[in-house]
Amino acid sequence: MQKIVMGSSNLAIPRQTILIVDDQPENLVLLEAGLQDMAEVITCAKSNQAMEIAIACDPDIILLDIEMPEVNGFALCEMLKSHALTRTSTIIFITSHDDFENESKALALGAMDFIGRPINLNVCRMRINNHLRLQAQERQLHEAYQALQKEKEHFHVTLKCIGDGVIATDSHQRVTFLNPVAQRLTGWSGSSAIGQCISKVMTLRDATSNETLINPISVALSENRTVAMALNAKIISLQGREYRVEDSAAPIRDAEGNITGAVLVFQDVTESIAMATQMSHMTNHDQLTGLPNRLLLHDRLLQAIPRNKRDGTKLAVLLIDIDNFKYLNDTLGHQTGDKVIFQLSQRLEELCDAHTSLSRIGGDEFVLMSSDISSANHVEMVASQVLRLSSAPVTINDEEYKLSVSIGISVFPDDANSEKELVRHADTAMYRAKALGRNRYCYFSDELQSEVDQRFLIERLLKRAIEEQTLEVFFQPKHNLITGKLVGAEGLVRLRDENNRIIPPDAFIPLAEETGLIHALGEQVLHQCCSAARRWLLQGTPVKVGANIAALQFSNDQFYLNIKQALHTHQLPAQWLELELTESALMHNFDETRGILQKLSDIGVSISLDDFGTGYSSLSYLRFFPLDVLKVDRSFIKDMLDDPQAKNIVNAIIHLAHSLNLQLVAEGIETKAQLESLRNLGCQEGQGYFYSKPLPLQEFEARYLLIQPVPDTKAL
């Protein structure tokens, strides 16, 4: 490890080395003793070994005697100066010669000084000390220069490797440096740009208006501060290419704080902005049609409502829904469905102008927003045009498909004061248009809202009843029309409101089918029917119970297993369960339904066809389905005494049932006259208010099975 000493200038320098080469031992001893406090002293008495020692110890100063036997001082000096490891050492000759010729030769060979004989030690020390200091300073300068060069190289490599463009200028805005990225973006090479004004090298403009922008370096220099680049800026390269850029410029100051120039660092954000623009478009537009989506519609409504309010004009929202689109989509496939959507969107875009815009907010739902309306009949005219454009056949793969749409209309400020209300009310009106037969438009109204509120209330009650399993099943008896005896019961589901009033089944059954709640509802009704039938079987008064099955329940691939599981759970023999289906249920996926019913029939479950004569009335499916019972619809029973045609239909159905060996049940018997007429026609069984309305479980048991209700001990 090198020792550190302090020079007269208080510079910390490593302890230096002096090599003395002299063939006179007394000279070596004298000089070593006189100089050893100043540096590390190494002596050599044989000049032919001096070169090897010098290379090994790298001396700062070498003292050479001129007259030496093996190698003289001049030759040794020439050797030292020609070697890479010793050429920087300071060489001082010790000589008694003071002639001009020897001094010139020594200096020519690279010697720096002379020490005369006899040696004056004080003078020698002063000379040596000066040269040691010079050598130390030279080494420090060399090291500082090396460090500076290394830092400079690192700085240049960094500037060349970073992904940002960097341009430096002097205080007069003349370019002094461009890194490769800046050269690529500006189109200028480093050599041609140096000395040019920054405004010439970097043409900066507004990306929208194309107006020339002030370069931020100009502002940074004039205002002596860091300046961000203008928003929405672009540069135009020397070759005419455009790049979107952003970042900042800052002044460059020297050690005293004086501004010597400026530096501009900027990024190419062309791709980032393009990506952001694309992402924004994808976020706000429908991918299939390219139309604004629900999010962008919301923003446009937010902007349009205050404007129409200020101008005293109206704003209409037309919600357009394709009729029976789900059937088309399921039948023809989603690709065909997408083509239909796209073609219809192109047609509806014909209605768009400065005041009208089209959005796609769902699978088959569009919204036409018409703003700044001052004419009373404008909305009806637009709605009629939508119906006309939609009614033209759509051609897909050389096939034509007939379309129709249902339109719901909501108007600001008449129907709503917010964008959410406008869309929601238009949606409500659209469902009314569908309920009225489709292919029409319907305006929102307070009465319609009342109906919707009631619908939502019933839906909420139904969901809660299903979750809490509070649905009730009432039982309506079936009687033998000859003997009057009880032969069965039909389970009919009942829902109560918050005031314990019964909600009619036709108010919530269609809703359950629309919302998909029919599966859970049907399962609960099935279990209650099986539970009641099992209870009566154990009481010794067995009654076959009929449970109504909706067409949608057959879409559940677990339907057959659910029936078997219900029978197993309640340990009910299958012969005491009857499933009552409508004709529409039989026609739902014909082959699959027939297979399910056949498996149920095979295990002993009775299959009853409800409301016969009001649906498809196709006699062919009476052969294909394993039916056990036909139920004549109440509409024929009601009119049979006054309408001969209705009576003839009932008579025909009775004869048909007999010929097919099917049990016949007449529904809706309300009078004794109807009962007598049905007896005379040969009808075996019936049900209706003449016998009894549907009854709660315990009331049915008390009246028909003589089972007394269990007292409620909690109330005692």
C-alpha cells in the first residue's frame, strides 16, 4: 500500500519513489540518507541492472550518473525514455560536467535537470522536491484528465443510448449536440446540425392547426427556467415525416451560475397517442358496427340536455330493439346475427345528421338520439322512418330475412330530466311496444311507468319468495262427474304481497318465465306437490296431485333428474304425481321433449295435456307423446251452453279422448247445467268453482280428506 504525504499546497499525494543509479557507493549512501524523508529511495550501483529495477518500481524521479562502466548515463536515459513504463519518469543527471555539449545532449535525450558535483545536499533537496511536486501534479492532472475523459465518454454513451431525443444549444440557440434519437426524429445529421439555429433543426408545430410553435429552448433561455413542451405538439423532420412529441427544455449553467446554453429532451409519442386514440375509440364505440356505445351515448346526453334546456328545445331518445332477434340468432348462428346487426346499423345511420346520432347499446338494441327538436311531429316522423328502413328485407348469403323492430320513445323534458331516466323510460316504452304486438313505436307515459313499477315490485316479491321459500301451493279438487268423488287435485302456485294479499298467477308466471325464475319456481312447486301427495298417502287418503310445468322448464337439461330427485326426496310413488303441460310446452324442442316425457312415463308419472284446443291443436303429437290425460280448456266449457259450435268442439274432444284411451278432465265447471251437459257427453272428470276454488293445503285437507289442521302452539 502506498503511503500518503502532504505537499506544500496541502494536496494529498501518494509517497513517491526515487531511483538513484551510480557506480560510486559513497554517492549512493549520501543521496539515500539526504532524500529518504522526501520519498521512497531505491539505489542501484550497476547500471546494467537499472533498467530492470526501473521497470519494476516505476520511479517518479531517476538520478543518473553519466560516467558508469557497464552502461553510461546517456545510453541508460535513452533506454528509459523509449520504454512505455518508464518514459514519464523525471530524469536528473548527476555530473561534474558543465560544458554545453553534455547538457545539450542530456536535454535532447529527455533529461529534466542536473545536479553538480560535489553535491550540495540542500540544493539537491530543493531541486528534488520541486520535481517531486511537479511529478505529483502531473500525475494528478493525468488522473483528473482520465476521469474526465471517462465521465465524458460515459455521458456520450448515455446520451446515445437513451430512448429520448436530446438537443443541446449554446446561449444563442445554436445547436451544439444531437444524440442519435434526435437525429432520427429531426432528420438532421450531427455534423450538419451543429451551429444551426434550433428553430431550423427542429420544426415544431401544433398537431391540430399546423401552426408554428415557439421552441421551448427559446423560452427556457429567455425566461431562465425549465419549460414544458406545448401540448399537442409535433415535429416535421427534414424529410417531411411527422412525429408527435412531448417533454421539456431547461437552461444550462456553468459553475458560477451563468447560462451557457440549453438542453431539450423530448420523446416520440406518436405510437402512444395513436394507441391511446385507438383505445379511446374502442372504449367509446361498438366493435361490430363502429357506432358509439352506451358510454359515449351517456356523455352525449349529458352535453345535449343542458343545451336543449337552455335553448328551450326538446331531446328525444328512441330505443330500437329487433323483434325476435334471439330466435334468428339461435336458428341461423351468431355470424348471421352479426351481419343482420351490421346491415341494420348502416340503414339507421342514414337518419343521422348534425342533430341526430345513432348508438348501439346492446346485442340487438340501438338508440337514436334526436336533439334540438322544435317541431311537434318530428319524433313521429323519425320513428316512422326507422320502421320503414327496418322493414326492408336483409340479404345474407343470398338469403332474404324479414325484420321488424319495436321502438320506445322518451322525450326531454316531458318524460325525464336526466340521461339515465331518458334511456330507462325509452326502454320501458319499448317493452310496451313489444307487448302490443311488435313492429311499432310507443311513447313513455306515467301510466306505463306505473305498470313498470308494479312489474318490478312483483319481480322483487317473487325473488324474495323463491329465496325464502315462501311460495304457497293451493289445491283445486278434481271430481268424478258421475259419482262426485274426489279423484285428484291440481297444485296451483300462489304469491302474496307485503300486505298478505294474493297476487294473480297471470301477473307473475309470465314474469318468472321472462326472468328465468321459472326454474326455481317450478322446482319449489314440484316439491310442495310431492310433499302433499306423500302426506295424504301416509294418512290413508291418497290423492294424485298435478303439478303445472312451463315450456321453459324443459330447457333445463336436469329436468328429468329433478323430477326423479323430488320423488325420491319425498318417497312418493310416481303413480301419485301428474305433470300438466300446455301444447306450447310439447312443441318446445319436439324430439328432446318427447324423450324426456317418455322416460317419465316409463317410471309411472302421468302426463296431462292442459288447455287442449287452444294451442296448436295438432292431432299428430297425440300419437307421438305418452299422454294419459286431456284437459278441455275452460273457454269451451264456459260457452258450450250458448254456443253450439263450442259444444260440438267439446263433444269432439271427448270422443277423441275415448278413442285414444285418454282420461278426460273438463276445466272451469261453474254451473250445474255445465256439469249435466258434460255428463251427458260422456266426460269422466272435471274441476272448477262449481266444486271449489283452489284452497290452501290445510283447508283442502279439512274439507276433502277430513284431516284437521295441527294447532299453532306458538300462538297459544
